[in-house]
Amino acid sequence: MDVTSYEQTRSELETYFDQTAVEAWKRLTSDAPVGRIRRTVRAGRDQMRETLLNWLPEDLSGKRLLDAGCGTGALALEAARRGAEVVATDLSPTLVELAGERLPKELHGQVEFRVGDMSSADLGEFDHVVAMDSLIHYQLDDVLGVLRQMTPRASSSVLFTFAPSTPLLAAMHAVGRFFPRGNRAPAIQPVAEQALERAVVTEFGAHGWSVGRGCRIKSGFYTSQAMELLAP
């Protein structure tokens, strides 16, 4: 992991999601009406969240789960409904506060929301770690660096998503560089699927980890790919 690169991107994300995009994110992750483009993003995120949840056991009673980059807490809530003890963390204090407000009373005590870095060892150890769309802004080396921190603390699986390298995403990434930094969100970093899988197999396979299922979700302006890592 390039510490400077990782910390710079993390700082940009914290500022963006805690200040610039708070109101838009609140609407996107609610039932409030949104425009056509955001409807496609909402639908894609809903489908990706359902996919990741389907990769987890139906009964999570007695299991600990880390929702890494929890946003407003939708995945954490569903995992808790299945019986999991959930630690949900995000860089944005505002989004974490909103997630806590949206948590039903009957699930209080099952979900612990924290503000901080998703790769922190202070979060503890888990059966499952899920990082949905929280690594899509990081370069390949930084993605691998985060996985290095997560895998030793997961006893069953690590599920994460990345932005697959497609012609459309590459074009959007290139065009985005022409806009002033203050007028745009932190860039999504397209990652070549085969390069990532080779790197994961080479590095984590030596420790007994294996690549399981994969799934690409495309919904209008939303494109994300999930990868399942299975513990030894």
C-alpha cells in the first residue's frame, strides 16, 4: 500500500461524504424521489447489496460481521436482522449518525456504529467482512493493502467490490480529470479484473485464501463488481 496515496484518497472521501455530498447521499439511500441517473445508481446499489447478502449465510446468529464503509447502514441493518453482531464503520461522522438514526429500536445492541478507517485493527476480529463500494476510489495497490489488513481478522470470508475497468469507466475517469477538484467527487479508480484476481491469488493464496464467486452489476450509471475471498 502506498500510505501517502491511501491517506490522500481517504481524506478526500471523508470531506466529500461528510460535507459536499451529504444531502444527496441521504436522498439516494432513502425512498425519497431522485432523478433518472440517481435512480439507476440506487437500483444498482440495491442489487449489489442483495448479492453480497446472498453470499453470506442465511442465519448469522452468533457471527460477527464488519460492514466496512457502511454509509447509512443498509447492509448492516439487514445483517443484524439475520442475527449477526455487526460493527459498522465509515469515515463520515454525518453518515454514521444518520445510520444510527435509521436503525430500528429492535436492532439496538446488535449494531455498533463507529467513525474511522475500515482497515483499523482496533475494530477487532470477525467471521465475515463486507466492503461494498468502499474500495472503488482506491488504486490497485491500495486495494490490496486494505485486504492485507482485513484478511487476518476474518475467519470465514471477505466480500468486497471494485470498479471494473471498462471502456465507459475509463472514459469517465479521463474526462473527470478536466474538472476542477472542488467541483467533482473523488475519482473512481477502474481496476482490471484479471490483474486484481492474479494479484489476490498470488498474495493471499499463499496463506490459504481462495477466490470464490464474482458478480458484475450494471445499472445505468452504476457499474461495480463483487469478489468473494474464502478463508482457509
